[in-house]
Amino acid sequence: MDHPIFRNAPWKLLETELDLDVLKHCESLFALSNGHFGWRGNLDEGEPHGLPGTYLNGVYELRPLPYAEAGYGYPDSGETVINVTNGKVIRLLVDDEPFDVRYGKLNTHERELDLRDGVLRRRAEWESPAGRTVRVRSTRLVSLTQRSIAAVCFEVEAVDGPARVVLQSELIANEELPPAAADPRAAAALSSPLEGDLHEVFDDQVTMVHTVRNSRIRVAAAMDHTVEGPEGTRGTSVSNPDLGRYTVASVLKPGETLRLVKFVAYGWSATRSLPAVRDQVDAALSAVRQTGWEGLLAEQRACLDGFWECADVEIEGDPAIQQAVRFALFHLFQSGVRAEQRAIPAKGLTGSGYDGHAFWDTETFVHQVLTYTAPYAVSNALRWRHSTLTDARERAEQLGLAGAAFPWRTISGQECSGYWPAGTAAFHINADIADAVLRYQRATHDALFEREAGLELLVSTARLWCSLGHFDGAGQFRIEGVTGPDEYSALADNNLYTNLMAQQNLSAAADAAQRDPETADQLDVTPEEADRWRAAAKGMFIPYDESRGVHPQAEGFTEHEFWDFENTKPDQYPLLLNFPYFQLYRKQVIKQADLVLALHLRGDAFDARDKARGFEYCEPLTVRDSSLSACSQAVIAAEVGHLRLAYDYLAEAALMDIDNLEENTADGLHLAALAGSWIALVAGFGGMRHREDGLLFAPRLPGGWERLCFRLLLDGRVLTVEVREDQATYSLARDRTLGAQGDPEASQAVSLELRHHDRRLTVAAGESVSAPIPQPVPHPAPKQPPGREPRHR
């Protein structure tokens, strides 16, 4: 890790001292969530802070979208995640001196995010300005098992003399935030967005209910407490519309400790009444009181034990990457474990970056990981997409199209992108959703999901492609005027990634309708319509530049003028902040992997020569102004034999947030880049591909590594893949497991067929099989744009 305050550990993220210059960055790293709500890693006492953050998944405020020139079909308003009632705060006063790390003397300060226990721990020793020393210990968790619950155990110990100690445990609504919006209208809309509906006190419990001013979503928060301290310790509660407070006071002798356990519950609804939402959080507190603090800790550990059993990745050869991939898996898991038919936003619930919106990142990157480690989270996320089909169909109709046009960025399901060339025109999101459906089905064979949601998602997106594209005079199906993954090339004809993913979508919809004619009939799918999908897929135009012997990322792309990389200064990256889109769109410069992503996700459409030449063509043009790029480049670099370069790209994806490589982790974690570390390891160095024709592996290790081991959950059974320099071993668990949720379920022992490089293997349940790894043919790696090379690992 780059910063000296961090220390490497295989199962923890450790901060050994407090550096206020990176406080906002650390708040994102130490964030806790469960997919339903999230707490940023702010200090317990609330101040100082970089960005306070308590987020409820699906709770947003409406704000105006400014247009210099409005047009038909532009969204009228945007949706922005808001900071809801903050329940993290526990203020400490020692002999009337507020505990504030900026004053007095902070003798020691450590924090650790424990990836096995699922908690954030803090230890500090502080000497007040008056000279009194106390030790502070806190443990914070957001429950992975009780969806509405978070809890904090806070302890203060007197060290060098008697101390009069006061703890103030608070619920705070409409807390002041640092300015973020350049548009004053948006800033006004997001200032104090919560209107007070109810606040009440009952013994040590405080409950508050608010309504978001414009979106009219009702939000409830409640807290309750248990206290252990010397005789005479007393507590009282008060509340007003924006503040609930429980105060406890005690006098501590040296060595004595005051211990406060705080339980916090959250709930929200756009439809239910105030009493119903209030009663929801009150009931959640009743349940957690029965569980107790120790019970919560035990539940948290058991949940994560189940997850790691199915998901852990072990690396021998690079401790920093080992830590980083587990950090990534932990955050990916907690972003979706209890989302329960809500979106997984691009930042998860770790910050307000991207306004809290969900993009294609979820289906294309995050779902790749969760499908094979926590598949029920993918089922829930895709069911959320399914629940927004009405909005997507209305959007398609507004655009003059059939089927469903899913939004480029959204919280509720409504389109929130105010820049249509990089938003609405990026229709590939529809095929990305279909791709996630197919991947989930291959890994789980979940017939109920396919019948209830999967088939309709495939059908609705297939209908979009048939209305968006057209057959030309030569019988080729063309999709024109769209934007692919590379946002430096908007409104292109026949973007190769889009066309190939749409081709897969069309074929899969026809196949699924044939498998389930009853459900297909309910969706009004006729044999004639399915035939049109097959014809469009068969006739899909795939651009190819004969003169250069490569597939361009879009028709005509290789004819554009090259970007002047030699005269582009290092401080002019990212380019979109320093050059007009007009210049970017008509030059050969690539923001993020586009063709290269197609080489990965639709590798069945290319031969080995196509992949090598395509990768080598794109590398000198790709500037990686997007955190989504490095992992795809790592995967294909490994496949075509550039293991050293693949290692460098893996490190960029894995350390994106821990090392704050793009200097914006303070706004929230890059979940897709975190997913990219797993993808680079499993699909890159593990060579995993899971397609219609089966499960494939082509593993190879980079230099300096002795071992890579990863686990995959397939049809409820764990497959373990262990890769060494000259051999790979595949082991299949005998018993079925449902991972981190659900009860173990007995299963008949079955075998698994897979391909290892060019060799077919059968792995029996409860057994292992090994195979040698062929050595790659070394050849020179391609160059990157000057100054845009990945850091050498």
C-alpha cells in the first residue's frame, strides 16, 4: 500500500495512525453496508469528517437537470442519493472536554476493517487539553443477517486519574454536508431534504420519521441502548424533529470502563403509512435486543464464514494483491447481500459519487463476481431490473422503439442521464443485462428465476434490438448511431461490442422462448418473432478492417485520425476534463476497453489471431481514463500471452481504491474496479470462461507467484481451482452448499465436465483431478500511449 499509515495484512485493512489529509479517502475504505443501507467510515464522534454518509438503497431526492438546449426525450429531473438520518454518532466528553482528535494529544490511534468478522474496530488513547488521558475502543457493524440493523459497541476507560465521562448517542437528520453541486438549483434541492414527521422517546429508545421533500419517500430511524458502568451511571433521552439524543454520564476511576452498546434500525417506503414505517424500525429493534451484541457478532462471523467458504481467493507471491482481492470481495458481498430487489449502485453504499446511480457496471462487472460467489445477490439485483420493466418499456416507446430501453443511470428505474450521446445512446446496457441473465442461468440453472424474470428480460431486450437495428441491402443486420463502452467514441455505427452482445441477446431470447413456450406465450412471443430474432442474430454485421487485419471497435474507427499523444501533457488526463468531446469523438483514442471487452465476453466470436491482433491494436490507443478498463485489459493480456502486462493491469484494478489511484475514492469505492481484481485473477490468470459450450480454464501464473487458488459456486457446489507454475488441480465439493444464506441442502454426488486448455476433464464430487499447464510462447508486449503505461508491479 502506498500510504505509510496503512499496514498489510491478509484478512484486514489496517490503519496505524490518523492522517486527516486522507480522512475522506479512509471513510470510503472503512464503509460498512449490507445492500439495504450503508454507513461511511466516519469517526464515531462525527467530527472531523470528510463526507458524512448514511445511505438507504433506493432513497433519493429529485433535482432539476439543467440543459442549455433541451430536446424531446430528455429526462426532466434527476435522482440523487441523499444522506439520511445519521445513527453513527457517539460523542464523548471527558471532564467537559469534547473528544476531538484535532485537540489535546492523540497518543495512539488505530482502525481495522476485519474482513472475516465483518466489523470496523477502532482503538485510541487521547489526552485532553486539560491533561486527562482516556482509552477509547469501538466496534461497529452493519448486520449482514438482520437487514435493518447496525450496531456500535463503544467503550471508554479512565487511565491516569478519575474522569467525569459523558456519552451522547445521537440520531441526526439534515446534517450539514460539504458543498458538492456546481448547479445552485441542484444544491438547493438537496439542502435539508428531510421533512420531520415524527419524533418520540421511550426509555432508552428514540424513533424519528421523515419524508424526503420532493420524492416523498418516507424514512424511519430508531436507536436503543444498553449500558454497563460503575454504580451511579445514569442515562436520559430527548428528541426534536432533526435530533434524537441519548446521554449517559458516569465517573470513572483509573482502570474503570463505561460501555455503551447502540442498536440502530432503518426502514423506508414510498407507499406505506407513517405508523407502518415507524413500527417496522421498532420491531427491528425488538428483534436485535433479543439477539444482543454478542449474538450479532456471532451471526456476522457465521455469515462471512459461509461466504468465504465459497469465494476466497488465495495468492502466494504478492501479499498486497492478496489483501486487495479479499478487500474487494468483502465490499462486493456487502453491497448486495441484503439489497433484496434493489440496485447495486456503482459506488455501492460507500459514498455519493455518481449521485448514487446504478449503471451497466453492475451487470457487466459486479455480477460476474457475485454469480460465482453469492448468486442469490445476483438473482435479487436482476429481479430489481425486472421490476423496472414498465419504466423501461415506456422509455423505449418514448424513443420510438419496441421492447424495453433500460436507463443508462438510475436509482428508481427512471432515466437520469442528461447527456444522451453517452447515456441514452449507450444501448448496450440492455444486452449487458441479458448477458448477466445468461451467466446467472449457466451457473445456477435456476428454473424459477428464468420463468419469473429471466425470460421476460431476454424477450424485452431482444425486441429492442429488432426495432433499433435494420437489415441492409446485403442482408446484414446493422445497429447504427449508438455508443459502446468506450465513451470517447459516441454515436458510432456498428459498435462491435454492442453488435456482438446484441447478437447473443437475440439468440438467447429465441432459445429461452423455445424452452418455455408456455411463459413465452404469456409474453406474446410468436414463432415468427423468434425467427426474426434468429435471423437478426445470424445476419449481425461484425466490422472488420481487411487492410489492417483487425476488428475495429466500430465501423470506420480505424479510418479516424490518431490522437496526438506525444503532445498531450500528463496533467491533461483524463482527457474529457481538458478537451471537448467534439475532438475526442473523431479521433482514435480509447477511454476504456471496448473491443478488448468484447474479446473477453464474446471470445467465442474470435480466433486466437483475432484476439492477439485486436489487443495489440487497441493498447497504444487506450488511455484508461476509466476505472473499468484495466481488468479487461488484464484478462486479454493474459490470454494472448502477455503475463507481465496482465499482472500490472491486475494491480491497477486491485489497488484502485486502496491506493486511491484516480484520486476520487473519497466519493465512494469503485465497485466495478474491485470486481475487476477478481475478474483479472479468475478470468485472466485462471483463464476461466463459462459459455454455452461449457466451462473452460486456461490457467497460467505470472512470474514470481507460486500459487493461485480460487473457489467458484456452481449449481450450489464449490469448485476449487488451484494453480501452480506447472500444474492445475480441480476439486469438487461432495455436498451442496448455499453459501452465505440459506440452509445446506443434500445433493446427489455428481461430476463436473470442464476443459483445461485443450484437454477435457471430469471432476467427480469429493475428488480432485490435475493437469499440466502448457508454457506460453513469449513475444513482445505492445506499448501504451506515452505516460499512460500501468505501474510496473
